[in-house]
Amino acid sequence: MTENLTIDAAATRWSPPDPAGLPLLVLLHGYGADEHDLFGLVPYLPSGIAVASVAAPLAPPWPTPGRSWYPIEGLDGRSSAAVTLAAEAFLRWLDEAAADAPSVALLGFSQGAAVSLQALRLAPERFGAVVALSGYASPDALPQDERLAEVRPPVFWGRGTHDDVIPAPLIAHTAQWLPAHSTLSGRVYSGLTHSISEEELGDVHRFLTTWVAGIDADQAEGPRPS
């Protein structure tokens, strides 16, 4: 697998088209989807933010459609190293596309959730909040994990009782790992499969509204004396 993954900036969908000065929420889709998939969530998100939906850098094996962040096939499927390469590519895209955003949050689904959490681990102070839906935290340790445990950024982890896509050992690891490395809000939705429900979207809206309110409060206080 190449170490020079590149996200196609031209494929990114933006709402509004000019995001200057707005807090930014980046959407990271799941395996076999693309930048159009999660963009349909925009009406369910808080107002007053910009939204960017990015396309993952890889194409899954034929005949699977869409894009992927890392391979899930074979002996090395879902390897932590592959998730890290995807997260590093995402961070390079973010540095170019959103360097001026006053705050950045992530919302990832499935593979996108794993990459969102991995990006948070690589840059613990880069993000104001992370929403991880139907995903997991990679099990291998990263150099910034101790710093992340100190910063403890807000994370929302949502999943369904009937989700059989993510392997049970990864779910068990994430259930232990996230409380130790984040300020965790989590919910398990009865009967939900590997998908997103309207009930879950309501919880996500409330979580992200708190993120936006925190930005507004910080801006109202102004710069703190040195």
C-alpha cells in the first residue's frame, strides 16, 4: 500500500460554497461510499457552521463501488498502519483546505469514524470535537495517545445493537479506549444495524450544538492575558 495517499480536493463538497470564518465540520464517509453519501446529513446539522464532505483516497476492489480509506480485505485488512496513512492524508488535506477555520470537528461513519479518531490521535489539539458513528478506534498505540488522554477532547460514539459489520474485538477495545482518551458521550441504539437513525442524528445535533456554543463562548471572552 502506497504511503503517498492523496485526497482529491476537487471532489470535496462544501456547504456553504464559501466557508470563510465559520466553524468547520468535515464528513468522512464509509467503505464503498463517496463524498455525496454523508452530504445528505447537512439539513440535520446545526446552523452557523460550514460543512465539507471529502472523498476517500482509494478505490475498493472491483466490483465494489465508491471509495475507501483503507483496505478491509486480506490478512492486513483494517490494519492500524493503513488507518494511520489515511489519517495522515486527511490531515494534509485539512491543512490546505481549512487552515483558517476557527474550529474543526469531524463526523465519520464506519471507516470514516476510524480515520476521524486516528486523525484526532495524530493531532490531539487540532479538533474541537469528533463524532464517530458505527466505527472504532484502532488498537495499536500512537505517540500522541498520552497527550490525547490529557487533552480529553469531546467525542460522541454511536453504534447499533444489530451492527455486525465491525468485528466485536474492535468494539470491545474502543469501549475501553475512548473513556480513557476523551470526554466521551456515547449511546448504543436498540435494533440499529450498520446505519444512522434519526434518533441518532438528534443526539449528534445536540452534541455538535454544544461544540458550536463553546466556540461562541471562547470568542465572546476574547483573548486571554498572557
